[in-house]
Amino acid sequence: MSRRKLINQLKKKNPAFNQSELEKIIDFFSSSISAALKDGKNVEIREFGKFYCKKLKENFNARNPATNELIYKPARIRLRFKPSKNLKKIINQ
């Protein structure tokens, strides 16, 4: 779902809000999640899921599959999402 479709659906369900207010709400929501994840915190939204960061170790023995050359992969952080039981149930129906 794109940002535009999300705003249109929110507008249909909440006609009291105008489009610019809904855009500000979505921007604030996404920036709040981004800021929390950047600070290393987990973000849990009940009935939806959990966003968290996972540290991946550095790897000295990684290989380039095309050239079979050894390469170095530095330590990095990967964003993960774990859906809630209710979201899994909705998707699998």
C-alpha cells in the first residue's frame, strides 16, 4: 500500500480531518518509529507487530560468489519485524 492510498483510506474513515492533517499524522508516526529505532529501542504496536534492530557481526571470511574472492563485511545493524499473532491469523485466512 502506498502512502497516497493510506491517506485516502484514512480520509474515508475520518472525514473530519483534511488531507494535510493526515499527512502530518503519518509523517509524525513514521518519524517517531524511525527515531526510536535509531536510538536502539524496540517499537511494539499492539495487535500489529514489533520492530527491532538486530546487530550482525563482522565477517572476515565472506566470499564473492562471482569471483570466489575473500571480502570483508563490517558489523552492521539489520531492521527486523515480527508480526503479532492476530496479524498472522488475518494474513493466513
